[in-house]
Amino acid sequence: MTLKIVFASAHPYLPQIAGGSQSNTHEMARELLARGHETSVLAGLTRDGWIGARGRVMMKLSRRKAVCDHSQGYPVYRSWFAWEGAADVARSAAPDVVVAQSGKVLRVARAFRDMGLPTVIYLHNVEFEDHGEPIEDFGDAIFLANSQFTADRYRDAYGISSTVINPLFQPERYQVPSRRERVLFVNPHPAKGVDLALALARACPDIPFDFVESWTLSEDQRAALMQSMAGLGNITLHSRTDDMREHYGRARVVLVPSRWEETWGRIASEAHYSGIPVLATEVGGLGEAVGPGGILLPPQAEPSEWAAALRSLWEDSTLYESLSRAAARYAERPQLDRARQIDQMEEILAAAVDSRTGKAA
């Protein structure tokens, strides 16, 4: 069955914002397109950059709630409020099925469901206050989860049963021979543990660090980061990039000291494709993402414990090689086999279409 699929979220999308959910959607869309499906995205819109400027003008001229661009190689509809743009997307894309995910996920899902469109809900976070609608209204919905951690949290909180489809990766976008010469920390944001990353750089002045931006920082957050980095000659700050291979090509260790409940930790899996061990907080779904391919520390671990763990990865060649081999093997597990993941997604989306068709009949 060839399907017309819309992935819908109220969060902004590439290139306006980059995060795990956006990367997963992009790579999954590319894989589904390669199988002959028509894939589109509905996302939130910010005023930033040429996408924002174009969106403002196009909305005024067209009087539509969602405007389309092809910046990612497929239609991306953007709206100030995604649920308000759903009707325009339904008319233009004529989807057979919608996958609602992240960012007011249930409000977006309701907008399409109320038009009679089969809607699958793909859970990517555990911020329950961000649903936008009562989850009790979706008892008959098909739910997916990006990790067993996410599925367990929703089962425990709401009694919801979810099929787990882990984040999808196109390994060729990440896999490189690494020179193993720097520590890589992506997304210097408070929620991602930038304070701990800075503390490690201070404690280990002989170890070079690459900080790579991802989420948009507020003016205050950027000012605080620049002030904290002042005088630390072992940190190089890099702008956000669509191609992380340059950074993985230098990384010996990837640092993920998150403060919040990551439901996966995409950066860990990306690193594993190049056999790069990960030093991370054991919180949320990070344990699933890192597995045997790194070192996990409890959220209450002191900076001195982080520094000792980093030193062991930096100086103990036997430990390092063991974890590097484990990371590369872990990247090959069946749960991250993209063909298998797309098979699962196709089956679930086809079932959603068949279920809706049966109800209509």
C-alpha cells in the first residue's frame, strides 16, 4: 500500500530548529519517500530567518493558515499554530494518515481526527503538560513511543499501550573514522547540562572540548554561556550544523550530561556508529540509548565523579577500546535496523488507514 503521510507537530522544524524529534522525522521521511510513499510535514513557524520572513509574506498574500516550502526535499507546511493549519494541509496534501508528535501533540491530533483522518500518535517526550488536550479523549488511538522508557511512563500514568519504534538513523550521515582527539558536547543549553560540561572543562584544562549549538539560545542564555567560557582556552564553540561528521571525526568521547528526562538521547546513537563511547547521565531513556557503549553516571553524581570518569576514558586505552567496540556493536542491534523500523511504521500506518476505513463502512 502506497500512502500519503503527514508528520505533524506544533514544534518548529528544520532548518528553523534542530533537535532529536526533527532529525528523526527528517530521516524517517526520507526512508518512506524512498519506498514510494508521499511524505509531508506540518510544523510550527517562528519569525526567524528566510523561512520566517517568507512565511509571514505568504500567509498574508494567500490568507492561508499554513504555507509550504520544499527546503528539506519534500513538502513542509508551516503554521504559527499547527492545529490551525491542519485544514489547509488536509486540503493540499490529502493525507491517508497523519502521525502527530511532540508539541501540543493531542491538540494537533484532534485537529486532524475531527476531519475524519486516521491519526497515529507518536510519543517523543514525557512532558505531560504539553499535550494540549485531555489524553482520556484518545483512548481508541494508536500510540507509538520512541523508547521503552517513554512507553513505560505513559503506561504507568495513563494505562496506554504503545508500540516502541526507536529513533531512526541513516548511519551514512554520521559514520566517520575518528581521530579521537576532543570531547564533543552538543547543545549547550541548561536542560542539557551545560553547567556540568563547563565544570568538566574547568577541571580538565588539558582536554580540548568542542561545544556545538543546537537548540536556539535566548539572549540571556547565550550571554551566560559566553561569560562562563571566558578564560577557558580548551573550549571551541561551533554553530549548529546539518552535517555532524566533521565533529564526530574529531571526537574521542561524546558528553551527554542531561538534567532532564531525555526519552532517548539521539547524540549517543549517532556517536556509536563511529565507535565513539558516550559519557552520560543515567536519566530517562539515556540508558537505552547508551547501553554498553559508554559510562552512565547517576543524576546526583558530583562534578569530581564526572571528571574521574572522563579521565578514565581519556587515559585508559584498554577501557576505551573495550567501550569503543561495544558502542559499534550496539549500533548494529535489530531495534535500530532502519529497514525493520520502516516495516513496522508501514504496518502501523496501514492498520490505522484500514481501521478508519472499516469504521466508515
